[in-house]
Amino acid sequence: MALSGGIGGAKLALGLSRVLAPETLTVVANTADDFEHLGLSISPDIDTLMYTLAGLDNSETGWGRRGETWAFMSALAQLGGETWFKLGDADLAVHVERTRRLRAGESLSRITTDLCQRLGIAVRILPMSDDPVRTRIRTDDGWLDFQDYFVRYQSRPVVREIVFAGAAAARPQPGLLAMLADPDLRAVIICPSNPLISIDPILALPGVRKAVIGCRAPVVAVSPIIAGRAVKGPTAKMLDELGVVPSAETVARRYADMIDVFVADPDDAALVSEACLDVEVHATPTLMRTLADREHLARAVLDAADRAAIRQSPSLSLDVS
Ligand code: GDP
Ligand code: FO1
């Protein structure tokens, strides 16, 4: 299983889906970016995962659909409507349908499973919870809802504090805890997603962090930071503003109590102390430009997980050909 946000997570999820039997992969999606806009329920990380795994993603923006048209936004602009958050014509169908079904009383997880099936996605995408959790950010300009911070203000305000409103009362997806307790689970993969706003909300749900720490499967995290920089988005800026050095080592430290293996680029890996963190560090290129890069990283992560499993339980090596 993989824990994921949007763009970085979806890239590795696609790689994993191509080197594994896709129906054996579950991707747990952050839903703390979700919000209601123009009366519609938007789930950005679920959408990015769905479009990526269905081959419909827009690789330039990292969100929304490929070959999108914008008649709705143009018409809305002409009427003086809100246009800071762009909903493409085809993308709109997902939000309209999700909203209709949520209002009719269906759960987000059931709707997501059905939308995935209709888009031909064999991977299981599991929202981290069916209950609302909302990221809020305290900045030098005051408290902001997540999408105001991220999209409306383009991540410009200086971040001082991040909270996940509703997380303490939200129930983690039952399937998530069941999988973490399953003795046959092969690995838990923490994707190269933003640790602060994509992975932390999943871990903030009651019992999840503890279940990850206690699970029998090896836990492998991939660095979203390469040479002190994020590949895309505000991860490095946010870490810096919260008073930590934006480096792969900082990310390894944040995860150290949960993980067995940390995967980072060779130059970054050399700076992460295995002994100090009690974590194995695996060095491999993590920049995923091409499909082959995604598959290479997915294989490297799975191999590292399998080796960690053998180290933990040497008798397993007898079963691995
Ligand atoms: P978001 O929810 O859309 O912000 O997406 P994520 O949280 O899943 O991903 C954002 C993170 O992905 C950023 O920190 C990026 O540095 C990281 N990222 C994006 N592409 C890559 C890549 O090819 N390799 C690595 N290692 N990280 C990546
Ligand atoms: N991100 C933007 O930067 N600008 C947008 O106009 C925008 C629209 C949008 C519509 C649907 C959707 O599912 C996602 C969308 N995103 C947009 C992505 C955005 O919400 C963020 O990348 C994530 O929340 C961070 O993961």
C-alpha cells in the first residue's frame, strides 16, 4: 500500500501500478486538501491520482485533465464569477457527479471506487477518511483555508503553523487500518509527497501513525526533496518557514520512527546518517521525468522493502526466488 498526496505521489503510484499487478496496489489518498467550491465537492489529490492512473492527467499543470477545454470558466468570468480556482469542462463532470452522490448520502470511498472503475483504473484508491478533514494554515497574513493558501495566494504567504481541522474526530478509512494490521501486507510506501500537507494529515488520523509504526510490513519512504529543492510546489519553502532545513535528511528525520528504509538521490542519501536515525538509506535517482523513471523508482522501492523484510525475518529468504 502507498500513502500519497497529489502530483509526487501519483507519479510513483503510476510506476507501482506498472510493476505490480495493479489490483494488488492500494493508494491511500490525502483528503485534507478537499474543499467546497462553487457548491461542488472537490478532492484534488483523489482527482490527480485518478487522472494519472487512468492516463488522463495533464503533465504540464500536474492537476486536472489532459486536453481540457475551458468554456465553463470563460463563461463564468464573463458573468463576474470566481475564477481563481480553475475547473475545466471535463473535470467539472467529476465534481458534479461526486457532489450529487455525496448529497444523496454515499460515502466518498464508495464514490471514488465507482469512479475509478468507470475510468478503467484497477488500482484501489482509498480516501484516508470519509469524514471531513481540512488543512488550515496560519501565515503572517492570518489563518487561511488550504486552497486559498495554495492556489489563490500561490503559496506566497509565510507559513507559521499547519493544522488539520477535524482530524482528531475523523475515523480513518476502516480498510486502511485493516491493511496495516494484515500480516500479509508486502510494504507500506510513503510516496515522495509533501510531508507537511499530504502525508501528515493521513498520519494525524486517530490510530494511523501508531498502526504504521506497529505494522509488520516494511515501511519505505521516498524523499520529495532533491538537493534541497522540491521538484514542484512549496515543500521546501514550507519546511524552511517552519524553521527546518529543507533537505532529504530533514524528511528522513520526520519519518525515522516509522520507517525501515529511506530512498533518496545518491548525493542526498550520502548526507543521511543511517546509524543516527536507525534507518537503512537506499540511494537511487528519484526524479521521475519519464514513465521508465517511474517504473525504475517503483522497482527500487519494492526491492528495498523486500530486502528489509528478509532482514527482519531471515526465514523469508527461502520463499524468495
Ligand atoms: P500535491 O498534493 O499535488 O502537492 O502532491 P504531493 O504532495 O504528492 O507531491 C508534492 C511533492 O512531490 C513535492 O515535494 C515535490 O518535490 C515532489 N515530487 C514531484 N515530482 C517528484 C519526482 O519526480 N521525484 C521526487 N523525488 N519528488 C517529486
Ligand atoms: N491547482 C492550481 O494551482 N490552480 C487551479 O486552478 C487548480 C484547480 C484544480 C481543480 C481541480 C482539482 O482537483 C485540483 C485543482 N488544482 C489547482 C490542484 C490543487 O488543488 C493543488 O495542487 C492541490 O490541492 C495540492 O495537492
